[in-house]
Amino acid sequence: MKYLLLLLILGGLFFVLGARRARPREPEGRNAAPSSPARPAAMLCCAECGMHLPADEALPGKGGVFCSGEHRSSFEARQGRP
């Protein structure tokens, strides 16, 4: 009988620990808001080569945005020709 009681206590202990481990963690602090995923960056297309790049890395120029200064200058030189 005492082995059955010991088995029930161990089974209950494993059940409680397993249920606690499977529960997702809550944010720390009382009013902590869950973190939101990062927003995707706006992508632009280089007017010279067509490569897509993030908007914060694009170089503005006459006729569009560019991935590098070389592409901007070659595009603007071509546009200046008659």
C-alpha cells in the first residue's frame, strides 16, 4: 500500500512539473506588454540595375533611387545625353 501511495505522489509531482514546463512564459513585470515582431523594411528598386534594397540604404538621385553612387552617376550621365 505504501508503494502505491509513493507511486501516486511521484506521478502527481511529474504531472505538475510537466504542466508547468509546457506553459508559455509570461512577460516580466506587471504591465509588461508582449513584444511585437519587427516591421518589415520598405524595399526600393535601383533605377540602374534593378536590385532591391532597403529604403534607408537607398541613395536618391535624378530619376529614382540607386544602390550606389556609381550607379547614380552613370544613370544621370546617360540621362544627360541627347
